[in-house]
Amino acid sequence: MAGVTRTPTNLTQGSKTPAGIGASTLRPDGTLKVTGEFAYSSDMWHEDMLWGFTLRSTVAHAEIRSIDTSEALAQAGVYAVLTYDDLPTAVKNYGLEIQDTPVLANGRVRHHGEPVALVAADHPETARRAAAKIKIDYAELPVVTDEASATAEDAPLLHPGRKDHHAGHVPHPNIVHRQPIIRGNADEAAKRADVIVTGEYDFGMQDQAFLGPESGLAVPAEDGGVDLYVATQWLHSDLRQIAPVLGLPPEKVRMTLSGVGGAFGGREDLSMQIHGCLLALRTGKPVKIVYNRFESFFGHVHRHSAKLWYEHGATKDGKLTHLKCRIVLDGGAYASASPAVVGNASSLAVGPYVVDDVDIEAIALYTNNPPCGAMRGFGAVQACFAYEAQMDKLAKALDMDPVELRQRNAMEQGTLLPTGQVVDSPAPVAELLRRVKAMPLPPENQWETTEGADVRALPGGLSNTTHGEGVVRGIGYAVGIKNVGFSEGFDDYSTARVRMEVINGEPVATVHTAMAEVGQGGVTVHAQIARTELGVQQVTIQPADTQVGSAGSTSASRQTYVTGGAVKNSCEAVREQVLQKGRLKFGTYHPAWATAELLLEGGKVVTDGGEVLADIVDVLGEESVEVELEWRHRPTEAFDLETGQGNGHVQYSFAAHRAVVEVDTELGLVKVIELACAQDVGKALNPLSVVGQIQGGTTQGLGVAVMEEIVVDPKTAKVRNPSFTDYLIPTILDTPTIPVDVLELADEHAPYGLRGIGEAPTLSSTPAVLSAIRAATGLALTKTPVRPEHLTGT
Amino acid sequence: MRVKFTVNGREQTADDVWEGESLLYVLRERMGLPGSKNACEQGECGSCTVRLDGVPVCSCLVAAGQVEGREVVTVEGLADFARQRAEHGGCGAGVCGGKGTTLDEAKGWAAKPTGTGDSQAGEQGTSPHTALSPIQQAFIDAGAVQCGFCTPGLLVAADELLERNNQPSDADIREALSGNLCRCTGYEKILDAVRLAAARGESETAGTGA
């Protein structure tokens, strides 16, 4: 498009090696990323462009009595100031599942940082200063911040008059969704228990903290539409929410994925998309919006904080008798993905264990806290933290090795889940625990050198707080289960367009999908699949956009499975057409064209016995073959609203961790020495990327364990730490060695037998670290993150 | 105000710079060099790391006016900077305080666009981008790049580490890169990349008998 610089480009990758699936091929976007040329959404530039800025509420809950924009509009360099009254159509809300989120506040704000007004100006600082001149008269309202205040008799309703599809079955209008899972009879089964342990756990609110801030460029088009370049996880989901608010048909909102600087769930919901388009359409000029880090903390939903109550029983030989649990997730002011998070938390509340008698309930609240939604692990993370703490507690009560207790109750292929669904693919839970336990331990007193203590290897680091005095080692284990793909009956399909043609005498494949590459390496894998299926070396990956069918979300560990499956499926269709051309052209020369199983390999048509029948170049000649097909995995079902029964999930992913920590027990400082992981990945399509995902996911779990939490003031519901100065994520000094053991047990239902892998390591990492700190200190530690004062009691 | 300084060996001038603008903003929005990244704009994440007269700095914390008359190297110029250093010894472009190339010599080079925008990184060991610096190639080869947003800052910081310490221990690497946040990789493959670049540098040195 004319005038725009740094638009996303084709990624063309040749290869001298086979480089099909199973090879650790390198990223096709790697060179662009190391030279600074890769076009991230915040790098977009257009001549004559304006800068957009969002004015956000400074209070968590208030009625807006008035908004005065006159001074802002009068400022030189300002082109537009928009409020709720300027929205162009009757559609003024958006949302992933429930359209409860105002594009701009309509007379009321429900959380700190809610968008109230937009400014477009010729310089970002001009826009910020103009926004500061907008006068808003807030009349503050009492805040709802937890279950008690949300369900109190006189509780203010976050969304009075709800008409969404969950409104009819929830016990209170400030509860977004409730999902019980009832199977067997937990009360009866409890009578068989020799030991019962209970626990109450608190999981802190986590931020995705992707490094690339929310950003994009909206360019008004001559046809009255708009071209939007943006970083997102799902272009078509965005489009479905954007177009009605703008009053445009979807084909006039042309979206292109710009470079995405990480996502982790935080880009499932809209951020600047509608705002940028509104300003561009109003001013007739291109508008760029880039959040700074402060705004980013308000610009996306977070991982739900949660309170979890658990009761486990076991016989004295360590067999689980029953589970009762209640999980309360704080959804914040708007629904976002809360209903699906509830579905995951409840259906996976039991963990990777066999328990026949369960009584489970999960709910998500509407409160005035920051909205929460998707983040890597999606409801399964909070549950895993609690059930793994319980397993340790139970092992202690039984005087049993905690790994052995887990192995005795580990689910396996054929196990019936509490939802009544059969696990019909490998579930090597006991084996993963065995493997992670078998890894060699880091040496004791690993800080000791010939020249004395290396303080960098000790808790406190260069602060030089100890040379080993008061330092105690602890070791902890955890294992988890995560579902792969969208569950509960969602039509979770993807689309791939694949073309094959001859360019410069070489057969070349082009793959076009709308898959959001957010760093996970989907573009690498698509090229590998095309090579494997089509026997080509050179593959071009076209930029993701809305000119091709939906790929679904880069979420739920699903893209290699689902869009990978779609690319494979479309490649197979292309291959069949190529072979058909070959049969027509050359079929009379060799009987194998009619009788043998034919493949495309090394640029040739070959029989399954390896005999070469023709060059692909000769088969295709000047012609090209192109198909665009949708592809679906096995369908799932909704969970019954009363009993939670139903075949709700597609596939499962399992990981186990062993954490080794050293704790300065006097100062309450923790150093994680090693965080080993064993994970079943079904089939590693790209082993290098698989290990990278496992290490990255593990580190996000580490962050929750010892440092990460969005702190919300319980009195005002305001966020206290919206910066990287106050919200800490692990640095390279905080992150230990992460040895990884990859197991590949094929799932026969999935393409190539693969398993979605991105999320599972984020689950068990946190409880393993907590377990290790408990082992070192003897403390109960029921809250994330563990802070020094929790260890010293000060 | 007008600000004039040398970026990647080429003199650059920016007009109408507001006094509050950072070096990062001027590089990204006025000079067409968005390789330096804007992940936090408060000096915590290191994604905007550049060399300022040889010293690694967070360009978001440097006021543009402070850079008047000085020399900046960004990720876009890293490959040429490393090549200059390899050819002339010591620091490239004379930015480490007197040693190495003179300013006049340095003016002859600048970051060059790669043309088509297509990438060929998958050619293991045979990348046509021979212009990449050793640390850039090592980041690709080791799988240290996922979303890539932290990568430019890490490359500048890691290159500076290897310049002063060509055989860093793991503790040295962790110390040198502790100001650079990465949210994707868990840092393991970033450590691998620095180790790889150091080992390759070592084997080259050994091979030439230098």
C-alpha cells in the first residue's frame, strides 16, 4: 500500500538440507529480526500520519458526570478528540464471547485504566498533553473487589440487566459463569479415606508482559474502508469485533498482521484496533497508536487471580479417594475470556490424576479489578498450583515420597476424566515424573570456587548478603495437564492456501494463512510441512492477513496442531492435483502412475518404493496448482451446566518439573538453581523450537513463583505497580539452567502425532518451585508469588 | 531544535526535535531506524540498547540533545561495526575512545538495506547474509530469537561483552545481559548464542594463529 513503510514482507526460505518436519530448521524471519529490519507493529510509519492517544480513567468505579474536551480540541496540532458520543453506529461494545466492553466509556467506568477518550495529534507528546486537558467529572462509586463484596446483598451490579447466554444459569449477576463438575459421590468416597488434607490457596494476578507494546497503524482508504496493520493473536476475531463498531462491512476493514513482539494471551482481546480506526476515519489521515509500558499494563487483560479451596482424601497406601474443590477466579470488570477460563479450571481441577469421586466448582466474578482473560495456561495454571501443593501435603500426611504418591495416582491412556471423557492418547504422567527425577542434580554448595564463594551463584547475588551461611537447599516436583485447542464445542478450524508452481526452473511452494506468528515459530513449521508434503526445497510464507480464511487464534497451544494441520491438508490436496496432472501427462509411460502410492520427494514424483517417475518441474510446466481449504480437528461438546459431563477437550499436554532452590532463610531470599522439565510433545516438528517453548514457558512459571504479581489496592481497586520497575519479570540472573527431556509418544488423532506444547510447561513450573521452597523452609506457603516476608515472617 | 550526530558511521541531522524527545524516539521516528526497540521506555528492559561513544546505553533514557556531535551504533549498524572491528582490531569506528578507526574512515560505511526483504536464514551455515556479525548469526543458529523484540538490544549488549571479554564464563554472560529482559526464551538459548559466538571467534583466532 502506497505511503506505508515497513509493511510485512514475504519470508522465503530455501534449504540445502531436507529440512522437513523433525528437523531443527532455523526461523525464516531470523535474519530480519537480528538486523532490526523486521517490521513490528510499533515500527509502522506513514507519511503525514498522526499519533493517537487514549485517555484512561484514573479511578476504578465511577459515574462520569461530564466530559469537557474543548481545551484539548483547541490545542495546536490536535486533529480530533473522540468520546462515547462520537461512536458512529449503534454497536458500541465489543468482546470475545460477551459483548460487554465499551469501546469508550458510556457514562460509567468500571475499572482503573478504562478508555474514556481518544486524541489524534501530529506528535505523540502533543496528543498526551491534549488528553491531559480533557476534564472529566467522576462521581466515585463503591468498588467490588472480591467474592464477598461481589455477591453481597447490596452489591453494585457491574452489568445490570445482563442478557448474555450465561446470565440465566449463574447464581448472581456479578458471576460471569459457573461450571460445576460432579462425578461419583465425593461425600461417600471421603468415608473410605484414611487421610484427608485441605488447603486454601491464593494465586496472584500475572501480566503477560510481552515486550512489544500494543500498537498499530490505521490507514483510511479511498473506498471508505480502512487498512489496519496490527499485532494480534487472531486477525479474524478482531475483524468480527471491529467492523460492526465502525459500521463497515468486513471486507472494507483489511487487516494485516504486523510484527508481533510476544503475546502469551494478552493480544486475544482488542487494544488499539477500534480506536486507531475511529481516529483514522474521522481525520482522514493515517493514525499510529503505540502504548508505552505504563499504558500496556492497562491495555490488555491479565491472568486471573484466584482463590482455591481443595480437599483431597487418600487411603493409607496412597490411592486418592476423592476431591472436593472450589475455584474462584477474579474476572475483573469485563468478561473477556473468563467463561472459557472457568471451563478449563473446573475440568482440569483434578490435575493429571485418577479420581473417581469429585465435587468441583469454578466461577469467575465480575469485579472492579482489572479485567482478566487469556494467558498461557488459561485456568489450568491456577488449579495446578493448588492441586500440586495438595499432593505434597498429602504425601507428608501419608509419610510417602511425593513423587511416588503422584505416580500411584497418575492418569494414563484410557483414564476417565471427571468430565466423563476418556483420555484416548498417550498420557505418560508417571514416566515424565520418573524422567525428571532421574536427571542428575546440580552439585551441592555450587557457589564454592577455589577462590571462595562466588556470590553470583548465591541468593542475593552481588548484594553480597551471604557466602553460604543460612543457605538451605530444597527440591520440589510438580506435574500438570493442559488441554490443547479450543474446547467445549467451539468450531475450532483453520484455513490454509497453498500454491505450487515452477519458478526459475525449481518447484516452489507458497503458503498463505492468517495465523498470527507471535514468536512461537509457526512460520518455520509451515515451511517444514510444505517441504515434507510437497518435496520442494524453497517455500515462501506470505504475510498473514484477512484476505485468506481464518486460522483461529494463536492460543491454547493449538496453532501447530490446527493451522499446521490445515497446511498439511492443503498440501495433500495440492499434491493430489499435481499427481493427477502427472497421470494425464505421463501416465502411459509407466504403470506405477496408476497402481502405486505416489509421493513428492526431492523435486520428483516417486513411488512409495522410491522409484522416480517424473520431475515435478515437468509435471507442472507453466501451470500452477493452488487450493484453499478449511481443516478441523475432532469436534468437542459443551460441558453439562449442572454436572460438567461432556467430551469437552480435543487433546492434552503433559509436563513435569523438578525445581532445585537455595534459600537464604535469614533474609528470605530465594535463588532457583535449576528447573528441569520433562514433557511429552507427541512429535517434535522442530526440536530447537520445542525446547525454546518449554524453556520460555518454564520461565513464566518461575516468575509467578517468586516475583510476578499485579498488585491491586483492595480499597480503591487501583493498580499499584504498572511498570517494569515495580512489576518484575525474570532476568537472565533470576533464571536458572533449564535442562529439558523431550518425550515423543504419538497421538494418533493429531497431524504427525504432534501435541500442542506451548502451555504445559507454564503450569508445573510454579508449583515445583513452591514445593522446593517449602522443602527448604518447612513453611506452608499458600500464595504466589513467594516474597521474602513470607519466608522470614516479618 | 536541530540535532546532529553520527549514526552507524553516517552523519545524521534531525530538525524540529522537541527538547523532551529521547534518542530512541529520534532514531525510530525521525531517522528511519526502528531497529532499536521501545518495550518499556523507562530504562528497565534494555530493548533500546545502543552504543553511545562505545558505551552501551538505554537510548530511551538519553535525551536527543545530549547526543549532539557524538557517535551512535544501533543494531542496524552492528554488522558493519563488527566487520570494522575485525578488520582494524580493537573497536570499530573509533567509538571506544581513540583506538580503532578514525571518524573519517568510519564515515564510509553505514547500515545497508538487504534489498528484497526476503530472508534466507534457513541456509544453515551457508547464509547469503555473510554481512551478519558473528553474534547476529549465533542468535539465529542457536534459536535465541523467538518474537525477537528483545533481540536488537541483546545483540548490542552481547557484542559489547564479547568485545571486551572474548571468553566469557556463564556468570559473565549473565551479568552482562542482566539489563536486557526477554519474555519468550527463558534465556537458555541466548546463553547458547553467546557461547557459540565466543567459541567461533576463538576457533577463528586459533585458525589464523593470531
